[in-house]
Amino acid sequence: MKYVILADLDPEIGLEIEAEPEKIQELIDKWRAQNLLGMYFALTSRRLTIIVEADSEDVFFEALHLTWTLTLDYPEVYPVAGLDEFPDLLRRAGVS
């Protein structure tokens, strides 16, 4: 399953995180441990957008938990599907 994760960084927390680059690297490494499709840092706000295909729920939740504890805010998580996957998801849900 693919997910889009949006994590907002409070300005004060953002400054704290920026002061410790090893925490940023740990966060990036946790997400890279999966099938990372994209990671974007917004230039106009303190927002991190992560697109990942979660092969392992355990690894996914570890990365999600680290993001939560680092940003002190629970990230928004959206399951997504591409156009090629969408018909199969509808069939699995019983929609013809």
C-alpha cells in the first residue's frame, strides 16, 4: 500500500531539529528503510511530505512513530493508489 505522510514542524520544534542534524538524518534513514518514493521539504513552510510504499507495517509504524516524537505532532497519513491500482482496490472492496 502506498501512503502520503504530511508532517508539519512547529517553528520552535523546527529550530530544535535543525540544530541537531543527526535527528534529521535518523528520520530520513527510517523512511529510506522502506520503499521510499519521495521525500520533500517545503520551501515556504516547515512541512515534510513523504511518499512511501509500505512493504512492512512494522517498519512503517516505526518511521511514523519517530516522525511523531521528533515533530511533537502526529503526521497526517493518507493511503493512496495510482490509476493502475484503483480498479483492483474497488474490486477488493466489493464495488463493481
